[in-house]
Amino acid sequence: MRLLFFIFLQIYITKGQETWETLYTSFQSDDQNDANGWILSNNYNEKIFTTCKSSLLFGGYNAFGTNTIVSKQFNMPPHYKINITFEFWKIDCWDTEFAYIITEDTFWSRSYTCTQGEQQCGGAVGWDEYIQSITFEMNHYQESLIFIVTTNLDGTPNDESWGMRGFSLSILRCPQGCIYCQDNNINNCFY
């Protein structure tokens, strides 16, 4: 009897666990084709990629700076939750300026200073680089997702710049056959 109870308990726990499905990745390696589909405005010196401490960055020193905007639209299968992770790289001397990340109804901002982090690339000694791991997890039901990164930098990109790498978008998919859902319960599906 106890064995039967534990078997049913294990089945219940296993069925109740949600499995994240990676839908899209970019900037995980040195493949410059990862920029395909990203919209880039106001990059400097026609640079899309730079290297910082042996890491290839989308953007980076003297590439992404004042008025640079990076965005991408994703077409999504039926799902009810998203998870976005990536590294944001602050490069050189930010004067308590902000990075902004916008996706649907979520707005994230963080200010950075000159001495945050350690010297890895960029310009002058003492103007340090800081790597911020960022994760968003939120309910999301729409058929598309728009992701935007920008800053309020006001100096030249050889004075203050930014980049990113390791982008990943994962979803919790609706049960099979649903065109819309709010969780993984088949009884809450819309067909």
C-alpha cells in the first residue's frame, strides 16, 4: 500500500513540474551570424561586434554608446511564461548613467559608475568594465515579444559604451493543442 502511494506521489510530482524550452539563443559564442534579425540603431564606426577579455560582445567598446538602441521581435508559439537571460557589459566611465531594458510591460533600469567592476578592455585605466547577469521571468501570453536595450549615455563611445552576450529566451509552452493558455493545466486551454 505504501509503495503504491509513493508511486502515485512520484507521478503527481513529475507531471506537475514545468519544463522550460529554449526557444532562441544569440551571442553565446564567436558566431557573428548571431546578429541576424536584431535591429541596431546608432552604432559607432559601423562596429557590431568587439572583443573584451577574449569574449566576443554584441556591441562593446567604441561600438555601442550614446543613442544606440538594440531590439528584436520574436514570434512565439502558444506559451504562458517567458524567461530571458543575458549578460549586460558596462564599459568604461559611466557617470551614474542608466541602462534600460524594455520588454512588453516590464521596464528594467540600473545605473553604473566609472569604478564598478575591473579593467578588462576599453579606454583608460580606472574606467572599469562591469558584467551584469540579467534574468527576467514573467507571465506572457502574446504571439510575439519585443525586446529592447538602450542607455542614457551622453559621452562618446570611446569614453562610455556597452555590449551584451549570452542571450537566451525560454518559454513554458501551453499544453499540446492549445492556441492560448494561462498555465499548464489542459482544462484552462483555449482552442
